[in-house]
Amino acid sequence: MLWDIFCKVIDNHGDIGVCWRLSAQLAKRGEQVRLWVDDASALQWMAPDGQPGVTVLAWDDQVTAQPGDAVVEAFGCELARQFQAALAAATRARGRQPPWINLEYLTAESFAQRSHGLPSPVLAGPGAGLVKRFFHPGFTPATGGLLRESDLARRRGRFDRGAWLRSHQIEPTDGTRLVSLFCYEPPALADLLAQCAASTLPTRFLVTAGRANAAVTRIVEAQRRTRPGWPGGTALAITWLPLLSQSDFDHLLWACDLNFVRGEDSLVRALWAARPFVWQLYPQSDDAHHTKLSAFLDWLEPPLSWRQFHQAWNGVANAPLQLEFPEWEACAQAARRRLCAQPDLVSELLRLVRQDDRGEAA
Ligand code: TRH
């Protein structure tokens, strides 16, 4: 089938990150994909090799292409009016509507299970009379599942941790805790770094490029006003990473003992890595991320120290930071096992779209 996937980049990397991953995985299963995106610049570092079968196209409001066989509107980005009109015309000409999927953000909240697969009639605009279908990624079989490549376990099995670390000028040393850091500006970050600096256990932070780098830089500079050279001479060491490709970002998570991730796509990657992780949610002004965090923790069923760490990291509670992550390991592995027993997102999407195409109910 020919797929049209539409993506608008709001800020950060999650929207294009998910849309690229989805496009690439569809193409690997033999589908053809046109990925329409308003700002494709991040793909230069995220996916420098591209993917045969995926064509990246600029989305301006002049999109006049003939619709393909299925349309995905990612994260409520609202299809261009011309494309909606073309979809309505194609529906009249073909005598049936190409499936139109409304891909939602990942959440463990119960509404994802209730709404997944439901139809949503388009009431106004050039697409009036057509029907979209909600697609909710999620953590249970009643949702659309998570993006998981079929060759993930094979790639993981071949991964050479020592070689990867050395390629980033890190000598793997026994006894040093390796911690990846991909975050926004967590209020507890300064405390965490100070705590690791004062610990008896050596810790190396591998800090990702962008907002995490800027947040840590501010803290290092503040420390250096009173302690020149900080964190030199302490148990804390820092490696500043460049922007990594999506597959190299997986390597980072596989190489570390603990992963700090943020948004949705890197959370999924941390779950596949099955190492202890801490998730920072995208902060929302109405604190909707508090409910979202609590639903995720209820699904994960972590030990108390892990739950409390998440609450402190997300500014939900003022709990003291206790990095007891070896205790978290078994739960992280159990979470991956549970998820691997469920269908992945692309399989569920193909099932739903083929069902729609045959005119069957979801
Ligand atoms: O970048 P994010 O914070 O994206 C967020 C969320 O998706 C959020 O829900 C959304 O509302 C907001 O953007 C606008 O985090 P996320 O979702 O983890 O996406 C990051 C992507 O960047 C992911 O695909 C991994 C990728 N990445 C790399 O490929 N290389 C890197 O070096 C880094 C740091 C990230």
C-alpha cells in the first residue's frame, strides 16, 4: 500500500522521531510511505541513512498529491485542506474511503484503551462526511501497542558495549556507574549531580546534546563559581555527547546502567533496553502530566523507591532522591517481557487499516 503520513514538528524531537520510526518500519514490511513534514531538519542526524521505501516531502498547505491507500495524521496535526479535499474526491471516485488514522500520543491512561480504534466522523471542512479512526499507542493489548522493530532483539544481541563506549572515548571501568541523561530541566537535576559527586561510588553521566546539555552546563557553571574545576576531583564525571542517530541512541541506552529519558519515544526505547530508567514527562501547564505519570507507574508497578524517584524527578512530590537502581532492574525486565508478549504498533496498525479497507468494523 502507499501510505501518506503527516507530521508537524511542534518543538523537541518526539513528533518527527515517532513518525520517522513508523515510516521506516512500514517500509521494512514492504509498504511505500510518503512522509509529509513541515520541518525535516532533525532527520539529518536522526536518520542519516534514510530508508528505502520512505520518501520525505515538504508539507506546505499546497499539498495537492493524489492520496495513497492510507493516511496517518500524527498527533492532531490537522491535514492540509487541499489534501482533505483530495481525499474526499478519491473517496467518491473509488467508491470507498482510504483509511484515515488519527495517531495519538502514548499514554497509560485508561481512555487510551476505551478510544483505541473508535471512528470519529469529520463534521466540517473539505473532509466533511469522511471518517477518521483513533489509534492509541499503549501498554496493554487493548491499545495500539508500542513501536518495536522486528530485528530489535537481533541488534541487541550483536551489540558490543565496550567497543561502543570506546568509540565515544569512554574507557569501560568496572565499578563506575554509567548514566545516560536525556531530559528537559528537571528541578532535581542539581541535587542529583551534587549527590553523585559526593558519593563513594563513581558515576559517569553521558549527557545528550540539546536541552540536557544546556541544563547540566548551567549547573556546572554555578558550581564552578565556588569550586573551580568542578566536578573534577569528585566521584562524578561527565561525557558530553553529540546528537546521535536513532539507532545509536539505542546503543547509548543499552550501554548504560541507568537511563534518564523524556517525552514518549525515548521512554519506549528505555523500556526495550530493559535497564532501570527514569522518565521525565513533557511538562504541561495544567499539570496533566501528573495524571499521566501516575497511570504509567500503576502499569509499571515499580518498587517504592523507583516510584518516589519518578515523582521527585517530575516535580510531583518533594521526596528525597534515592538512586537505588539495582533494585529496579527486575521490574524493568518484567516490563519488557510483558510488552514483548503483545503485538507491536505497526502490526496493529496494519491489522486495523486492512480491516477498515475491507469495510469491517474495528
Ligand atoms: O524530544 P522529546 O522531548 O519529544 C517530545 C515528546 O514527544 C512530547 O510528548 C511532545 O509533546 C513534545 O516532544 C513536543 O522526546 P522523545 O519523544 O523521546 O523524542 C526524542 C527523539 O529523539 C527520539 O526519537 C530519540 C531521538 N534522539 C536521537 O535520535 N538522538 C539523540 O541524540 C537524542 C538526544 C534523541
